[in-house]
Amino acid sequence: MLTWKSYFSDLPFLAFWYAFAATHLLNFATIDQFADDGMARSLPHVSILDPPFTLADDHPPHNPALGEKFIGLVVDALTTSPAGKILCS
């Protein structure tokens, strides 16, 4: 069975599809949980990572450097977690 989780900072993009999101509440978690799941080797098969849309989504008028920082934090979390060591080997 394919597992998935949507990790979000301030708003999960999938929440725009309210009926879908309401029937999959256990598949949503904060971005902090993404790092914890990586350290615990419990990442799902598919991880959807939403940036903080109100600050760092890489689109005007936001500062692209903040979006790049978010991407860097995600890459760092993946490459330093036990799960990442499997992915990067």
C-alpha cells in the first residue's frame, strides 16, 4: 500500500480540496513532524512538503532567498536523517 503525508508550514495546499482533506486528516502534519519522521525512519512513500506560503513560497512578492532557505532545510533534513542515508547511498 502506498503511504503519503502532506507536511505543511502554515497551510497545507491540499486543504483547498476540503472534502478530500477532511477525509484524510491523519495524512497531514506540520513541517516539524517531517524532520521527526525522517529521524525515526518513518517517512511515507510520498511526502508533500508545503513552504510557508505567507512568507517563503518562492513567488513574488516574497523574497526568493527565503524559499531557497526552506528548500535547503528540507534537503538538510533528508540528507542527515537515518532515512536519508538510505536514499543517498
